Amino acid sequence: MKNKFLIIILILILVIGFYIFSKIKTNSILNCALDLYNNAKKTGINFSSQCLGTCGNYAVDIVHVPRTNEDNLIENQCKDYIDKKVNHFIEIDKDGNIVRKI
């Protein structure tokens, strides 16, 4: 009985640890994406529909809200995502709001 209880406690600790780690990782990726946006904004860039760069395994793209055909053009998407160097993407609107993360 004691061993079962210890195993349950260990599993709970692992699950909670994984949850906390994934939240920290997600926040750092979102912060990185917003840093890319803010750094681009400081340069005076005219945001339309373009790639801002990558953060970890994520490409960061500017998109319109609602999306337009311009957002789907290959030249407006991150080459690293198209070339499968990164597997996910984050879309940000022209005002710096996170639209979606996939």
C-alpha cells in the first residue's frame, strides 16, 4: 500500500513538473515572438504580412485580422517554416497581438 502511494505521489510530481516546464517554455517563446515584433517596430517597419524570424521551433509571422490572401502568399511566410527547419508558427497582427500559435 505504501509503495502504491509513493508511486502515485511521484507520478503527480512528474505531471506537475511537466506542466510547469511547458508553461515556462510557452511563455519564453511568446516573449521571444513579441521581442521580434518590438525590435522590428523600433526600426519603423511597415507591418503588412511578413516573416519576423524564428523563436525556438516557431516561425513568427505578421498577419492581417481577418486574414487576407496576402497572408497566404509563400513570399510572406517564414522560409524556415516552409523548409521545415521549424515545425510551428506564431501569428501576430500589426498591433503586436498574438493571433494564434500552432
